[in-house]
Amino acid sequence: MNHDNTADGNMEQQIKSYKKEAAYSYTLGAFPTYELIKSKPEQVRKVLVDSSFTDQNNLKKLCTEKSIHLEYNDKLIAKISDKENCYVAGVFNKYSCTLCEVRPHLVLVNPSNMGNLGTILRTAVGFGIYDVAIILPGADIYNPKTVRSSMGALFKLNFSLFQSFEEYRKQYAQHEIFTFMLNGEKALTLQECPNVKLYSLVFGNEATGLNDSFLTAGTSILIPQTQDVDSLNLTIAVGIGLYVFTGHH
Amino acid sequence: MNHDNTADGNMEQQIKSYKKEAAYSYTLGAFPTYELIKSKPEQVRKVLVDSSFTDQNNLKKLCTEKSIHLEYNDKLIAKISDKENCYVAGVFNKYSCTLCEVRPHLVLVNPSNMGNLGTILRTAVGFGIYDVAIILPGADIYNPKTVRSSMGALFKLNFSLFQSFEEYRKQYAQHEIFTFMLNGEKALTLQECPNVKLYSLVFGNEATGLNDSFLTAGTSILIPQTQDVDSLNLTIAVGIGLYVFTGHH
């Protein structure tokens, strides 16, 4: 075992707890780090491993294959992981993507919770939706919390940030728009769910949903629910929307 | 305003941070407390309110209507709420329910996360499923965290705890069983979803799912998903299962 704690000292001093402004972020934990290495090896600055990590051989092999620097550094992992139980971390460059014009999109307007955002990304990939637009302001998609709750799904999809829904719409004018709203006009039922190829499913913020201007942005959709709840949880609503719209193919 | 901080001193000394063994629990926050008062007034020991709460008149009115003791007690709220921003709390007796024999059930086998459990309860009520079985061991359904994430939906449904799936099954032998598993035999598609009246939808633990003994407990169901994720999040899977099975009515 090569406890390479002293090497690369200069770079180490520069690596700090996650900052929104920084040009890099982290994967915390083995699972998202493996997903990072497999899906976006070109963005990995280095991989950090704690000396007590049990799957070192596999990690070494994978890093060698992808020509990624692997560094034993218990202290740095503890520092960036906020004292969680974390034995592996990846340091990666923040990168940008372009959404695919000919595939359906998921559009999140002002998502506020990083855990929810990550879960939604994971769900999108689970249903074969690989293009996600985020309308700002919104939760930080690069934050290690988002990355972790996405279980690394972040690295398997294209995401793009927009200053407004109009900016998104201008760029992707061909997509048929479906806005999910508590006062949506069309009920999403098993019997009558829309069967379209190129669509954007649009969801609002956890607390406030979409405002009424979205009633006329396309077809407004209501997921039928009882009067006994205020609303469905955002991640559940997104899961159902994705399940139904991708279910025709 | 009646700052009744000194009254009821004896009872106050007995009220502590939530304990699993205790005969009572709390609703923390105005929303779940209102739901408690409206749905289960007979179980409320008292309602605590912080002097800075802004909606005092409505709360007073509701408590008077239901003959519930309202107590101003900033210190006690701070104590039981673990320093969250909490201005209203309800103290309620833990109670037990019986599941309705002639309605469909949701069955959760060893759910481990209180936040997920609460979200699932909220989703069940949202889709009109008012009977939930929990197979132990499982997350504490009475814990204030579960109650809070259920948004008070806990008080609108029947729940019952069982030591084993067999114990549940013996008591409710008429329900058609559907077990949700990654190796389920039948894909849950829009085109071919089962249309039955009296059913139990069975879901496993967040990390481990259902073990293979559940393959033969009834019809095993797979929610189709890509190879790019390990699995769907439990709450999402439950949401989709509920949406589809309740969607025929």
C-alpha cells in the first residue's frame, strides 16, 4: 500500500470544502465516484482514497485504465467530506453540456432542495430521460449533496442551466410543452395519457409549484390526487410524469 | 395574549424529547399539528404554542371547537423540537388502528428511513390508499420526523404494525398480493397493468428490497427501468405503484 500523504502538497492546499464558486466539485463515497470515473473520466482531476477503504484493488485498476491519479489522503477526505463516513472521493471539473435537440427533456423550474434534485436526476436516468434543463435560480447541481443523492446519475445525462424558461424555450422551440400544475387542465390518467415523441415535462419548485403563467405555456397537466393532501411531493410527481410519458415506447 | 408559561408545571416536567418507548409523541410545526387536531382530536393531550406564532387566533378557535387545551410554552417547544424553527407542537397519544378488510392496502416491509416513510404515507393518502401495514422491524411511524414528513397524512389513514409478512397475510387472506421487486416477473406497463379491486402492494426496504421469498407470495412486479441506474428510489417506486393501481377507478 502506498500511503502517498505527502505528495502533491501544493494541490492539496488548494483543495477546500466545497464552494459554489469553485471550478471543481467532489463525489463523496465509492458509488458516485465509480460512476464519475466510468462516465466522465476526462473531467476527473484525481481520486482520493482513505487507507481503510476495502475495495482498493478494483479502484486502483479502474483508475489505471482511465489514467486517473489515485491519491491516498485520509486527512483530505475527512476535510472535504464534512466528517461523514466517506472512504473514497473524486475531484472533478465542473463542466457544461448541451441538451439533445431530438430527445425529450425534463425541465425543472427553480428546484430548491439538493437532495430532491439528485433523486430526480436518478429517476430521469432510470426512465431513459438523459436531458435535463434547470431554470435558475435553483439548487446547485454540482454540490456534492446533489451528486450523492443522484447516485452518480448526474454523470450519465446532459444538463444545462438557463436564466429563464423563455431562454430555454427559445433554444428548444420544437418540443411540445407539458407543465405539471395543481390547477392543470388535463388529468394524467392511464387511459388518456399523451403519446408524443418530442416533449418537455416542466415541474416547478417544491413549495410553490409553477405560477399561472405556465398554464398557457403548453398543455397543463394535473396528476389526479385526493383532497386529503396538500399536494404530492415533487420527486413523486416527477417520477409519475416520467413513468407515464416514457411508457409508450 | 395569555402567556401561560407556569401553568401545568407537573405535566411539563414529564414531557421530554421524543422517546420511542413513550406512550405519546409530537407534531412539530403548524401544518401537521392542524392535521392532528382536525383528524384525531380525541388523541391530543395538548397543543403547545410559541408566543411569536403568527396565526394564534385560528389555532385558538380550532382548539376551543375541539375542546383541546392550548398552552403557551416557548421553552417546552424549543426543548422537544430540537431547536428547529417550530412555533406550534401537538402532544398526542400513540394509538393503534385496524386495517380495513375491504379496501386495498400498502404493505411496507422493513422501511428504514423515517423521512421516506412519512413521504410514502403522504403519497398513499394522495392516491386514496388509507390502509398501510408495516412489517417490523421498521422505522418508527410515530417519530416526529415521520409525522412531519407525512405532512400530517399519518392522521388520515389506518396503519398497523406486524411482526412478519405471514402474520399480516393470515389476517388479510383475501387481498391479491403484488410484490415490487427488481427481479419481478411482470413488467408494470401502461398497456398491461393489473386491474383488481382488493389488492396489497408490497414494497421492501430502501437498501435491500424484498428477498426472493416474495417472488412466490403473489404476482411479482417490476417497474421497467434502464440499466443506467441501480434501482429507483423506494418512494418513487411506491408512488408509481400507487398511481397505476389506483388509476383504474
